[in-house]
Amino acid sequence: YSATVAATGGVLPYAWSLASGSLPQGLSLGASTGAITGTPTDPAILYSFDVRVTGGDGQSSTRPLSIRVTA
């Protein structure tokens, strides 16, 4: 799996993190890139989580996202 979360505006550099929830086992979020990559190993269900981006000025924004793992 490979997808990248993007942001506009704010002050670079951006830092990405999970604000709540969790990614499927086997996936990770790149803290400096916003890339979610890996091979999911969890059961085939819907995973919901919140991703936070923090700009170089300390301002942050959070957005809910989800990934559905299928067999």
C-alpha cells in the first residue's frame, strides 16, 4: 500500500503524526513525508484514524481518514 497525505498553506517543514486511532498492522506514516506505506497484515476491516500535520510555526490541523483492508 502506498498513499501520501498532503497539506497546503502553513509554514514548512510539515511534521506528520497520528492524533488518534491506529493504522493497520504493517503500515507506517512517514513523519516528514506524510507517506503511508507498507503491506497490511491485519484482518480485512475498516481502520479509522486521525492524522495531524504540524507546520514549522507550531500550528497544527487534524483530519479523519480511513483505510479498508481487503483480502
